[in-house]
Amino acid sequence: MTNSWSIGKKRDRLQLDHMKKMMMSVFLWYIKFLAKLQLKKNNPLIIGVTGSAGKTSALNSIEAVLKDISDKKIKISHKANSEVGLPLDILGITVYDFSINSWVKIFFLALWKLLTNWKKIDIYVAEMGIDSPFPPKNMEYLLSFLQPNGGVFLNADAVHSETFDCLVKETDPQKRNTAIIHAIAREKGKLITSLPSNGFAVLNEGDLEVARFIEKTPAKIFTFGMGEKKQLEKKITTKIILTNWKASLKGTTFEYLYKNKDKEEKHTVQFSRFLLPKNFGLSLAAALNVGLALDVPLDRAIKNLEKNLVIPPGRSSLIPGIIGSFIIDSSYNASLQPVLEMLDLLDELEVKRKIAVLGDMREMGEEAGEAHQQVIKKALEKTDLLILVGPLMKKYAASYIDSIKVHWFTNSQQVVEFLKPKLKRDDLVLVKASQNTLLLEIVVEQLMAEPHTTNELLCRRGAYWDKKRKQLIG
């Protein structure tokens, strides 16, 4: 009897899962179809942005460059980058919570938006993120309703790599990692190979996986990099090279070499409001290239960047902390390269103590172990006190935990209880973790000098996230 009951329960679960998948397939087809019709109303110039890291930074930088360039109406896919988010963004729908009632409302609202939303859009800049080589979470699916005229390919790394593991047969860890990155680049690069001959591609020539696509697209090519080849190849229209970077508690300066077929110039971009890692300069260079592709003069593009750039909450924000301390709030998300870059940034800053609160990096598949160990080793070099949060950090830092310098906690509230009484004037606290159940913005909120500014300065705001944080704190 018990065995028959278990089999019946399993069968019911399978049927329910199948029904959910069928309903999701219908929903995806429906919103994709409506999104394609919505795009036909305006027929905007579409610019796709892809890469393993820095997409949001590039999107914000492109928005800053293109702002006020003329009478052009520009739409940016803020907070939308997926098979669900992008069609809804095209229709003008923002998802505020993920309840069943909300999705039912969206189903009917989507058709209403198609019939009533006649806002003019001349340029649509879309973050095209992929989590898989298979539809609907791959690039090919996104290209089935978005046909970009321009494409930006920032980099390729083993981020969201779990679903790519099955494509790779290599067992040697280093060769396997290389093969996974190649598979990810191949999928993301479909954006570049899909571009028309009258379009443009902005490519990171310093990333070997990205640079391969210089020879694989008919589009006009603009490149950027960091101290890479200075010569201008025949196929490349312009290149912008990051030559120097300076960061302090007063702001960040980036220096560039600009080169086209006729001239070579040096340019500087300065921000007094932001504390930005060196690689952020590559996102800026990509955005400047987009401006050039759309006939925005470089001097004006730089002025627009300095004037208009907005950094979303939780991404390298410098926030005053209690007792005269400082917080670098990068709690929104984390993957390997951005974490390493933020740790390198600490070298540039003159403070009393350097403290890092680092959470798990999720969705890394078989590369998780090596990635977390890289981060932990670098953090030990760069910090005076290292606080780790989450099961993956515990797993891969077991031999370091409970030393004088390294501590591990289950959740953000425990971090606050440990760190708050220990903070001193001129201490600097870096907070960074993946988008997951850790919610490290809790640490920032309880250590910041002006907690009444949380809604303005911190990530993951709103009733949905408030509820999640309350559940975590208990």
C-alpha cells in the first residue's frame, strides 16, 4: 500500500510539473508574439548587450552617452534581460512581485499594452543575458524576437555555467574550464554573427573568446580593450584602449587612447561620485564606441558620461558608515572576475583597515570550487579582516575559518552582530555576494550612517524583498 501511494504521489508530481511546463511554454509564446508586434509599431534601432559580467554597467553607460543627443527617444531594458523580462519590457510591463495573481494580471495586461502603448521608441538598448545553451534561456531564443542592428560583446567567463557542463567532456579542470568558457562565448556570440552588414559590433579585443568574432561578423567593427594591440587592423573602424586608472575615496579617473584610421588622441573620463574598479573602464569604453557608431562625437560622449552616468544601488556605491567608517556596497550580485576586481580596488584606497564581507557566488557549476578558492586567496592578500557568508564559502574556505583574520557566518544578521561592535573610524567595508538568499544588503543597511536613505541607496527594495529580509532575520 505504501509503495503504491508513493508511486501515485510521484506520478502526480510529474503530471503537475508537465502541466507547469506546458503553461510556461504557452505564456512565453504569447508574450513573445505580442512583443514582436509591439516592436513593429516603431521599428526601433535595436542594440543588444551581452557578456558574462558588466552588462548592467555597459547599459547604464550607453544610456548616459546617448542621453540628450537629439530628438531620439531611447529605451533601456533596465532590470529586464531574459526570455520573460525582455518581452514584458518591450510591452512596457514591469514585474513587481512573482505571485500567481501577478502573472495572471500580466497575461491580460500584455494584450492591453499592445493595444494602448503607442510611445515612440527610436533606439532600444537590450541586455541580452543567457543562462543556458538551450531554449528558452539561450541567445537563439532571444534573437527569435529581437533582431539587433548593433551588438556589444563585453567578455566571456564561466558565469551561469551549470547548464553548459553537459556540453563539455573534458575532465582536466583547467581544460574543462576553458571548454566551458568557449561554449558560453559561442552561444553569446550568436548576437554578433546575427548582425546585418549595415550594423555595428562593439567587441572586447582583450578577451580572446570575444576577439574571435572580429572575423565572424559582416557588421562594422569597433573595439575596446586594456593595453592591448595599439595598431588599427583594416577591418576595425575605431578602437578605444584603457591606458590608466586611478581610484580614491574622492572618485575615479579613467584614461584612454582613441584611435581611428586618421588620428590618435588621449582622453580622460572622471567621476567624483563613484568608486569604480578598473574593469568598469571597459564598460565605459564600450559605451563610447556605441556613441561613435551612432555619430555622437567622442568629446560630447565623454561629457555625457560624466554628467549623466547613474550607478544602480548595490554596484560599487560608496556609502558613509557608522563611527566614520566607509562601505563599498556591491551587494547586488557577484561573479568571479568582478569580485577579484573589487578586491584589487582596495589596494588603491588609503584607510585604516580593509574589511571584506563576501557571500557565495552561485550558478557556477563544477567551476565553483576553484572560483571560490581564487576569491578567498586574493581576499586574504588584500584585507585585514575577512568575513565569509553562505554554504559555498564555508565549504571552500574550511581550512581558513576561525583564524584571527577569517570568520564564517550562516546569514547576514549574524555578520552584523559580529562586525558592528568592532567597526572603527576610517575602516572600509566591502560587501559583495551573488543574487541569492544571503541578502547582504542587510549588512549595509545596519552599518550605514544614514539608514533613512536605504530606499534611495540600497538594492532589492519593495514589499517582496522586505518580506524576504524579515524571513531571513527571523
